[in-house]
Amino acid sequence: MKPTTLRHVATAHAFVEAAFSADSALPLAAPSQLVTTVERYCQETPGLSTVLDGLFSALETRFLLSRRQRFAHASLDARRGFLNTLDGIEASLLQALTLPFRVALLQDADVLARLNVPNGIRVPTTVESARWRQQVTDASTLTTDDDIEADVVIVGTGAGGAAAAYELARQGLAVVVIEEGRYHDRRDFNGRLTDMIPLLYRALGLTATLGNTVIPVPIGRSVGGTTTINSGTAMAVPPETLARWRALGLREFTEAEMAPYNAEVMEILQVQKADARYVGDIGQIIRTGANRIGFVETHELPRNAAGCDGQGLCQFGCPTDAKQSTNVSYMPRALDAGAFLFTGLRATTLLQDGSLTRGIKAIGTGADGRPRTLTVRARATVLAMGSFLTPVFLMQNGFRLPQLGRQLSIHPAGVVLGHFPDRVFDHARRIPQGFGVSDLATEGLMFEGGTIPLIGHGMMSPLQGSDWLRFVENYQHTAYFGLMLRDTSRGRVRPGPHADFPLIRYSMNHTDFALFKRGIRELGRMYFAAGAAQVWLPGLRKMTAVHSEAELDRHLAGCGSPRDFMITAYHPLGTCQIGANVQFGVTDTSHRVFNNEGLYVMDGSSVPGPLGVNPQVTIMALATRAARHLGAVLG
């Protein structure tokens, strides 16, 4: 098959030349080199070229209508001027179009060297041998189609799927697990983001919601799923969240019911507080600033990373296996207990007999380069593909339930930057998320943060040309800290133009937006109290610098839309949520899909609403609970 490349190459060259100024102290790659790099990303990421070509086509059409000539043929000044006039949804699409090219520039070896950022690490040539590795079969080794039987088949190896696989396998059941990604280990985690992002992130991390702003929500694709690329923060479901669930009719979810499952997960994950040495200066700055403005609940965050040495690569595959993502913790345990794992296979079809589900079909590329189908016939089928893909998969298999794909919550997150000219934060050698402030947690506002990789620093800024490059140059003098909301807004997921790009609609409501602005204000106050020279507030179209609390308040008073801020999210939940009945959920309290026998959902999509804390422990605890009950039923 011919590799997927860009069709609008001339437009891409013209766009890169206009969007990135060559007037900089940084050693910049030529536009042709950046386009070539992005074309390589397109070859590695199915669907990316389709999305980029669609955006380039829209750019050409919009330019032609307003300027009566082709964008690729216009002068450099005309192209730059046009890009600067875009606003609203057009500005959001422009930002999305810029992202892969910024990735390429920010990972250029010369730029990394100039900013004292490591360009990869040495990886072991071998890893310790384990019997469970014999239980893993990759699609690339299949020579024929196969048809097998099991007690349970599970699709997905993230927080929910891996925990369910371990629980069911250790009960002595025959468990088969299917994963679309591959099983990567420390030999693969080389720290070079140009390698790690295509390897571990679905769609290069470009998954995003569309609504009254664009909100990136990156998700993983490998054994371990998004746990392989998260920051490792590990917290149990708060009591007030359980109380809200019970108010929705889910009376089983008491603190006493969840406590043993939470404790079991915490033990497997080896949860302990972050080491202050590897949190770095940002912890001292935030503690000082928070205390000076009256906050007292400041603390190192609990993490699933005993023995962490602070290499700052949590979101790109832990190079030491300290972080207990499910590829390190739950999946080896499941395989050791007798489960079988098939990687490189995408689930396509549920085997249905009326209202009874009898297994699943999956497809991958075999040893000869041809499609190979794996059919798994099972007494129970567990979907654990995540809050975006599980509901889409059910829709594509004919399910039509009132709440399917609805009730999406995402914990919208924001960030405030402090400029400290006399400090060098050494971001690349610190924990990405190791410190927290929880005084406002019961109100739905958590402050969490630590450091950010250079690629995140550069991609967050909407600045263009020389302004953007100066911002990149200040990387090591910039403090980062974030906030996240327990949102009341809800979104919806439906099939999109490609399997990697579901259509995700989400608009932040007025209540959440007011709370978001409050969080931004409090973070700004913390920085000023700690001595920041200035505070930066990133938005979709501009990066605003303020120099005092009064200036901060004046700016926030003029912000009337979520588009005025750079908003991200990392915790999609609820699109197949547990409900008291089919009018309020997709699954019952045993995680069984309503109006069906033998079909279960055990992942973030089954969580009934936002938690207010990082969700991986809760997803694992709920999956363990559901799998324990399912195992008892299957006997």
C-alpha cells in the first residue's frame, strides 16, 4: 500500500513559511524539512493526512474567497496578515493545523540542544525474561485467521481492561485480551518525543472536543492505554463524589463498599507521595505563594511511581518502569495468572445472537502483510476501549440506547505561567505532576502541576512568528502550574470521519467557566505572592502578560468566552455510564449493558460523572469490583 502523504504540499510549505518566522535566535529548520517531518507523521498515524488535507483545503477556500487568489501563490506578507485576522472557530482550526508542525520544530535536535533539553536517553538492549511474555501474540505473527473460545474476552488494556483481566484470570477463568496497540517496554521508551508520540498516542495526541472552544484530550494506544502516558497521579474516589452517585440512585456505591477495592488498587500501584527532590522549585514556589494568599492544603501528590528518579518522561513511557502503568502492573499479573493477550488487533464486530453477545471479531495485519481476523467466542464480553471509543464501537454495532455517547465529562484543565528570570527550572529533569493545592477541592477546583516538556510549552502558546519563538526561548525560566474542574458541563461522542477521530462535542457552561476563571485568578495570585516578574495567561488567540493582581483582575473581567483561554483535558468519563435504569445510563451497577446479556463495559466511560480527582484509581477499583462480581456469576 502506498504510504499516506499530504496532497496539499504547496499549501503546507506556504503555511509553514507564514506561521513560523525565520527571525530567531533559535536554529530553525527549513519549511521543507518541517513539511517532510509532518509527512512522516502522516505515514505513521492513520487518518492524520486526511484531517490535515481537509484543513488545508478549508484554508485555501477561505483565503480564495477573501483575497481572490490561492494561499500558496500569495505573498508572504499577505499570508501572514490573513492568518492574523482569523478569529473564533477559524482561529481554533488554525491552531489545530499548526500543531503537527510545532511538534516537528520543537523536537528538532538543534533546538533541543540550544535549550538544554535532553534529546532521548539510552535504553537497555534487553529486559528481564518472564514466563508471562509467552502469553502475548502480536497480529504480525499470525499466518491464518483464527477462531478461539474463552470464558471472557476483553477489549482494551488501559485502567479498566487490565484490572478486569487480572481479576478474572486470577479467579481461574479463561481470559483473552485484545489490544489495538503493541506491547512496548523500556527498550522502546527512548525519551525522544518524535518517536514516543507516534508510538504511544492515538492520532499524535490530537484528539479534541469541538464546541464553544477546542479542547485537546490526548489518549493512548498501546498496551497500558492512557495509563502509559499519564502523569501518574493516583487518588481514590472522594466521599462527596460517592454521595452524588447515591443521590442518582446508585445506592451500592458507599465508602465501605469501595474502600477494599481502592486499597487493593493502591497496593498494586505502590502509591506514595511524590519525592520533593524531583518535584523541584515549582513545589516551593506554589507552596509559598499559596500560603501567602491564605491556602493551607498544599502537598506533594500521591503517585504510582515508587523509585521515580525524576526524568520527566511520565507522559512518554516511563524509562525505568517506576510508574506502575498497567503495562507494568496489571497486565503482567493477568498474564501470569493465565490470561492471553493479542496485540495489533482492532475490534470490529460484536458476535450477537438477538440480545445475547457471544464474543467479538478483531482484525490486524498478519505475517504476510494481509488482513488476519481473530474471532473470540466467549460467555462474557468486556469493552474497555475508553470514553471516546467504547460508545462509538457500540453505535457501530447497532446499539441505540438513550444515553449512549452522552453525559461526557472531561475535567477541563487550565494553566497559568509565571516568569521568573532568575530561576532555571530544569523542567526536563523533574516530575511533570508532583504537587497539589486542594483547599477548593470540595467546590470542584483542584490545583495540580509540576513541569511540562518543551513540546507542551511550545504547543500551548498561540503566539506566532518571532513572538512565539521568544516564548520558546524562555522555557527554562517559566514556571507551570495547572487547575482542573469537576465539571457540570456535559458533551457527546459519535462516530467521526476516521476511527482515530471520533466526533466529540463539548461546550463549557457558564457555571464551569466562572469556576475556571476563579482558578486562573488564584493561580495568578500565587505566582505574584511568590515573586513572579510577570504572569502569562495562554488563550487560543493570544498569550496575555500581566504584571500585578490588579492587572490580572482587569484582564479576567474582559474574558467572556472559553476561547479566551487555552483549555485542555485528560480525564474523559461517562459516555456509557452506570445508571439506575436505561433512561439514566448505558450500564447497570454490575457494568452490564442494558437490554443485553453477556456484554459489559469496564473503563472510564462507565464512571457515572466527573470525580474531581485524577480517575485511574477509581476506574481500576470499579473494574475490579465489576470483574469480581462477573467472575462469581460465570463460576
